[in-house]
Amino acid sequence: MHFPENVRIVEVGVRDGLQNEPTPVDTATKLALIRKLSESGLRHIEAASFVSPKWVPQMADHREIMQALAIEGEKSVTTYSALTPNLKGLEAALECGVREVAVFGAASESFSQRNINCSIAESLARFAPVMERALEAGVRVRGYVSCVMGCPYEGEISPLQVAAVARELSDMGCYEVSLGDTIGTGTPLKAKRLLEAVTREVSVERLAAHFHDTYGQALTNLYTVMEEGIAVIDSSVAGLGGCPYAKGASGNVATEDVIYLLEGLGIDSGVNLAQLARTGDWISRQLGRANGSKVGQALMAKY
Amino acid sequence: MHFPENVRIVEVGVRDGLQNEPTPVDTATKLALIRKLSESGLRHIEAASFVSPKWVPQMADHREIMQALAIEGEKSVTTYSALTPNLKGLEAALECGVREVAVFGAASESFSQRNINCSIAESLARFAPVMERALEAGVRVRGYVSCVMGCPYEGEISPLQVAAVARELSDMGCYEVSLGDTIGTGTPLKAKRLLEAVTREVSVERLAAHFHDTYGQALTNLYTVMEEGIAVIDSSVAGLGGCPYAKGASGNVATEDVIYLLEGLGIDSGVNLAQLARTGDWISRQLGRANGSKVGQALMAKY
């Protein structure tokens, strides 16, 4: 077993998580959550999405969130990023003092059409000016690729297709490309084959794993890709955000569960697990939902 | 990766699962569950425990259950086993026509004392006549060792201690020794170190993994021990049975989640996952509990 010594967690609970919760969460609660997450040692928090409140009412307060974080931005050790799907969103984000943004592509044509209403090629063309403007403003850009191990409409997705999209995002200037198993159908063998294909186009140091736990396989898949050198993992405190394609099922893998795995492997993430578990318990109570982290549940039962 | 071609599942939901559910389940429902499990392709089902109903009211109907199963026993392709902690229990089980029994030891002194009220050595001495009588009656004996990767009272448990208990059970005549991560605190590295120590005393073909999912790590731990040759896995349909040491937390790993992992690795178990998921959903509804299998939840949301 050859694992990385350190893993960087990109906490996506506030954005990818709360965006998929049925009820919008108020801005003060979001900011309190973000601060608690940062205090637990998380150094990269995706905090908002600059999309139309018509489409995503859960993210309507993107300006208030990013402005509040920008004020403490200079002295903060934590990077707060925001999703900016188009130039309009990016300009608004820049006005709020954002230092890092993300763009979101898909490896599945059907998913791209249904999710962002254009082909993969069109979406990449749309990102080009976003990327250019961001880099010009000195803002880093992270790229997402969704459906990397399966699509809710097409089923299997070719690793070569994922590799091609990852390569395009990287060539456009994304400093990191996050590979999203959007529907959680990944398995260890699929994950290995995926990385084999993608690392031929983008070096493993510039890749992240964003695996959903819909079928309970996320940790095992993360284990196998860490064996191949992946050292950046996207996860969501308390497993916030259900799976939008299967009612009642889980979405994002819980950060607490990932940290427990990392600790067991002797991998440092800088996160205080006990503190994080308390934060996960707190936000679950705030939302009146069950804690989606098994580690969180087990630890809180002991405290 | 070197995985076994086939894995045998020992379904423990009816015994280890229902024993830890707060409310006793009626005999007819148990028998219906057992039949559905067998129809889904499970070939080894632990169905009852011959213990005093004073201590374990959930298992009070052990005679009715095992007698009913013995009637179809001759023509059944499924093995139905029962826990028999002492000679009295074994004699009762034999009267019911049981063909396989199991004894239950611990790798932790404190756990043995608090759980079965005697030292490890005393428990093993108590098993000797049980084992002798069972083998004489032509009945196979399976051995369990609990707390193999941690104890709720002692914390860490030495792999050498586990190996010693496994060796004693094997020497006494157990055809298989199941290693129980009772509190689910195992990690991949612990699991590897455990197997390294135990396989020096008992060959890997005679070992099974019985991992709890309290911290969400069970599948990853199973993945790592299968890499080391483990080909028998204990699991519980719908994750029946919470963790008795942490309210609200999970106990047994869900059989559906294990089968999904196996299918992804190309490992055959003979189980029809769709049929099993329906059974898991059915029993969860019967018990008025949430389905503890992520795969079960995801599949049922699609059906």
C-alpha cells in the first residue's frame, strides 16, 4: 500500500450539500457553519454558487456569503471558493472579492444537456471566457467533471471520455480537476480504470476525487484511488445533500467518515475529527435531518 | 489486486441482527424473512440462538424456528445454523434437528467478563464439551471471536490475542472461525495486521470476516481482507441490528452493500441483488425501521 502522507479535503457541504437539501438554509446559519468548519481545521471550503436564484434558491445568498467571507479573507488561512458557471456569475463573484472559483462540466452528453442545457463542447466553450477573465483577475479556477463513473441517463461512461473533458479543463487553465461520481455507482475496479485513463492526460497531482456514497462504496473507492496517488478529496460534513436522483438515498460522502479512514491509514488532513463531528451534529440538528455520517453518529453517541 | 473468485455470505440478520433490534419479532415474520433470504440465493443463514429467553427475549422462539427449518432441511440447499453457547443449548438445538451450530468467544477479557460473565479461558473450557457433543452428533461447529479490532471497554486489542483465541477454537474443532469487529473501529491497516497474525495460527481458508459498519469502514476493511484471501463474509440484510454500544449507530454491515462491492469486483456470491434488496425493504417496513442498506435504499428508490 502506497498512500499519500497528506490529503487535502475540499469541504463541499455548504455548496453541493445545502444546494441539494430541500429547504434553503438562512445566511447566518450558513456563515456559522462555514466558520465552524474552518475552526475544525478544514482549509478549503466551497461556500456558494453564483447561479440564478430562480434555478437554485438554496444558493440565492451567494453575494452575502462571499462578501462576509472576503472581509476576513486576507487574514484567513482557509480558501473559500464559489461555483461560477458563466461570465455573469464570475463578474458577480469577483465583485465580492472571491479568490477561487469553480466551473462544472460533465462527462456525459445526456447529463450535460439535461443539467446545463447544452452539449459538453458548448459548455467547455462557455467556460473559456470565464477562465480567461478569472486568471486575468488573479483568481484560481477549479474544474469539475460529473458522471465520471456512471450517468443517471446513459449508464456507463467511457473513461476516455472523462479523460478528454479533464484534459480540456486542465488545458484551459484549471489548476485542479475534480472527478465526480455523481450517482455513486463507482466501484474499485472502475475507479482504477478511470484513473488509468485520466492520468494519461492530466497528472495525478492535479486531480481530486469527488465520490458520492449513494451505494455505500465511496470510502472503498477513495481507498483505491489514494493507492494510485490521489491526495485531494471532496466531501460533505454530516453527508449533507441527499442524492437528487434517488429520494432518501445518500449523496456526498461524509467528511467525518473520510477523516476516520485517513486517520486509520496514518494520513494527515489537519482536521480535528471530534470538533468536526460536533459541527456535523450541530448542522444536522439545525436542519432537522438525520446525521448522514456514521462516524458522526457513533462519536456523538459516545460524547 | 488478487481477490477470491467466489465469496460465501453468511447471513446473520435473523440472529445477530434481530437480536439487537429493540422489539422481538414474531416467529412467522422471521420464518418468512428466512425463506425470502434463501430464495434470493443466500446459502448460509444463521437463524436462531439457543440462549435463555430471560437474557435474550428476541430469540425466545429458537425451537419453533429451527424445527420449522429442519422439516425442509433435508431438501434445502441452504444451511441454517444456530448459536449454542452451552451444552444445554446444544442439546435443545440437536433435538430440533440443527445441522450446524456456532459458539461465541471474545478476544477481550473485559468484554468476555461483561458479555458472558466469565474469562476467555473459562469460555473456551465451556465450549469443549459443546464441541465434542456436536461433532459426535455429526453437526458442524462455527466459532466466533468478538472484539478483534477493538473493545468497548479496553480499546485496542492485540492481534496476537485474537490469533490465540482463533487457534484454540480451530484446534477444538471449529471448521471456520469468524473474526468479529464488534464495535466497527477497524481500519484497513488494523485489518491487515490482524490477518497477518491470525493466519500464522489458522489458515485463511478457514477464516471469515464479520465486520460492523458503525464507523462506515466495513466495506473498505472487507476489501482489504479479501485482498489477503478472505472468502467468507458475515453480513446482515438491510443492516438489521443497530450497534448495542452506541444508540442510533449502525451495527452489522448490510448484505446488499457487500454484494454490490463483490459484483463490482467481479466476485460471485450466488445472490440476486435485486431480490435481496426487495427482501431488505420488506423486513425494514415490517419492523418500521429505516432501511440500513445504502444499496437497498438506492435500488428501491429506482424501482
